[in-house]
Amino acid sequence: MVKKIFIKTFGCQMNEYDSNRIYDSVKKIGFEKTDKYEDANCYILNTCHIRDKAKEKVYHEIGRVKKKFRFQKKPIVIVAGCVAQAENQEMLKREPYIDIVIGPQAYHKINDTILNYFKKKKKYDETEFDTISKFNYLSKIKNKDSKISSFLTIQEGCDKFCHFCVVPYTRGPEYSRPFTQIIKEVVELIQNGTKEIILLGQNVNAYSYREKNKEFRLSDLILELEKFSEIERIRYTTSHPKDMTEDLLNVYKKSKKLMPLVHLPVQSGSNKILKLMNRKHTIEEYLKIYKKLKDINPNIEFSSDFIIGYPQEEEEDFKDTLRLVKNIKFVNSYSFIFSPRPGTVAADLDLVDKSQSKARLEIIQKLLFEYQISKNKSLEQKIVNVLVENQMKDKVKLFGRTEHMTSVIFDGGIENIGKIVQVEISSSSQNSLFGKIKRNYNQKVA
Ligand code: SAM
Ligand code: SF4
Ligand code: F3S
């Protein structure tokens, strides 16, 4: 009998990539993906620990599953991801409904752990950092992701230890996958129909792989991907300003497929706060990168992450952040109030008054949204290049993205999926553009 597996994924794109790879792996032991969790024989929660009450959210989700399966045979319940890594044994003790806890660097053991659980009914905690084995194992299993735009993790972990962040503790030290292993996976994705590759890493631009005295960097990978005629677009995320090296900046001069959107988290516009955060870069250095890229191509836009209300953030510091936002006019950004994370340096610092942080968050989000809305509005009655990803649920409209990652919803037939088309924008909202196909990008104009 075919067994069914359901994975609920929280957190960043790297978790999404991992969940897809888990699906690929468990196929080997007879598990098939299901979209209905109530049908699952194996229920996996792939968790995120970055903010808020991450741990409590997990117990809440498990409670829901428990309730649903009250009168049914219980599935194997697995907690994976960053909360699993941070909490490990504790979870098995606190919630007996959980059978296996597995950290992000132990997914090469997932099949054996599940099989062992079936045989011995013994609870497992697999939370060792073994990134090399993980990727060696995964590279032997074909990546079956069949999306037009696919994620591909090339780097994991972080050695930077920003004082607010759990990632170095949950994902372990920086590791870069072998160059040839990545290219092999690119070929698999191309065979599945991928047209856009989004290279992933917690510090993707720190990618560095050495072989025979030669160092391969992110810039080398991008230029290698560029050679595949099937690949139309290349993106990478998330970057650290400290690793925006000259070779990477210069790729923007050479590459035709690298998209003109740079997601470069700055966190704060105040040098004082950046220092307290242990960010290892200044605003002046950030602005230098911005200027260099704009000089190379004025069409390049920036998006960013902001932490509001970091301990000791004063009105002046917040104004510095607003000044930076007004200066750069980020197109699409994430902003959150600082959330103290257990085990990090900033865990026990005195917090900025909550109502003040909330008020600041509202102000910055309003400003960021204004830029987003006006950028989208400026595209009305213009023609944009869109990579068509799929058909909308209504089976009438198509969905795709502009070069700057903005969602576009438009009329058109499914024969356009996977192609770059030119869409005439008729209206816009904060997050999306709407219009109709003008013509296929490669079609000759009469
Ligand atoms: N490596 C990336 C960098 O250096 O900016 C960021 C990766 S982190 C997974 C994604 C974002 O989560 C960060 O850019 C930061 O804005 C946010 N974040 C991390 N820890 C946080 C915390 N304790 N409170 C609020 N936001 C946090
Ligand atoms: Fe977290 Fe800083 Fe590492 Fe980014 S660079 S993952 S924010 S510790
Ligand atoms: Fe969350 Fe872990 Fe990603 S904490 S943001 S899932 S690296």
C-alpha cells in the first residue's frame, strides 16, 4: 500500500527547498506526497525559529493534528527545521505525540529514521550538524521539482553571528556545496522544465568552494548558469552586504540573465545600531554598493529587511533608517519588530518600549508601501517582461513575475507557461500588476 506524506512548511525559502527534497527522498521508501494532511501516514512540520513564539506555534500545530486524528490511526509525527534543531530532546519530552525530531542538517537520515521508527517504535532525535553528508546524499536523489521558477540551495549556515539571530545556532557553520554538484542539480531542474533558478543560502554571496587551488564564487556560478540556453532568469538570496565583492558586482555588467533586483538586508539605517547588532558593515559601505550597482545599471532596484526597535534604538536612529529608506526607495521589503531569541547575545537586553516600536514599525511600513505602490503605479500603461509561471486557480488568468519579482496577473492561454511574454499593464495594487499579453518576447515585431 502506498503511504502518504504531508509536509507543512514555515519560514524561509531554504525550508521550502528542504521540504521538496524530503518529498524526493521519502519516495524511495514508498511515500507519496498528499496535499490533505488528514490523509497522511506521515506528518512533517518543517519549522522556523526566527521570530516570536516559534516553539509555541509548533505545539499548537501538533495539537491541531492530534485533535483531527483523535478517532483515526495516528500518523508518524515529525518535527523538522530550525525549532527542531534548537529544542531537540525537549520536544519529545513535552509532547509525546511527536515521534521524531530532525534538524535541517540531518535530512540524509530521514528515510532510515522513518523506517527504524516503523520497526522499533522508538522515538528519535537527529539533530547533529552534518551538512556535507546531507548534500552528498541529496545529490544522489534526483531533484523532481517541476516549477518554472525553482529554488536551489548552494550554501547553508552562517558564521556571522549577528547578535539578534538564531541562524548560526540552528543551521550551523557556513558550508558551500561543491560546484559540480550544483551544476548537476541545475541540469535536473532544466530537465523538469525550470526556466528560472533562485540560488539560495543564508549567506548566499559568501558562497566559496575550493577545488584544485581554484576558488569558485557565486559570481562563477551565475556565469556558469548563464551558459544554459534553457535558463532565462537567475536570482540569488539572501545576501550580506559584507560579501558583495567586486567580482559579484561585476557580474551585473556581464550577465544578461541575472535579474536587476538585489535583496540586500540592511536591518537599520543607524551605524550605532548596526554596531550593536554586530552586523559588520556600515551605512556608508551599504551606500557604496548601491551606487556601484546603480552606475552599472540604473534599472537595478533594491529590497531589504529591517529590524525595528532593536535595544537602544532611539528616535535619531530610527530617523536614520527612514532617511535610508527615502534615499534608496526600496521596492519590496520586510520589516519586523525585534524579537529576542533564546541563546543569542541580544536575548536578555532591555527592550525598547513596545508601543514605541509598534508606532515606528507602522511609520516605516507606510513609507515602504508608498514606494511599492508608486513603483507599481508607474508601470501602468507600460509594457513589462513577464516569466509566466502558472495558471491561476480560476483557470482563466495567468500568473508570472516581472524582472523585479512583482506578481503579474493577466489574460492569456496556457501555451505561454514557461515563456517570457510582454504584458501591457492596465492597473496595479500594492503587491500586483494586472494586464494583458501584448506579445511573446521572442516573437518578431512586424
Ligand atoms: N542572512 C540574512 C542577512 O544577513 O540579513 C538574513 C537571514 S534571516 C533568516 C532573515 C531576516 O530575519 C533578517 O534579515 C532579519 O531582518 C530577520 N530577523 C532575524 N532575527 C530576528 C529577530 N530576532 N527579530 C526580528 N527579526 C529578525
Ligand atoms: Fe542571521 Fe546575521 Fe547570519 Fe544573516 S548574517 S543569517 S542575520 S547571523
Ligand atoms: Fe527560519 Fe531557519 Fe529559515 S529560523 S528563516 S527556517 S533558516
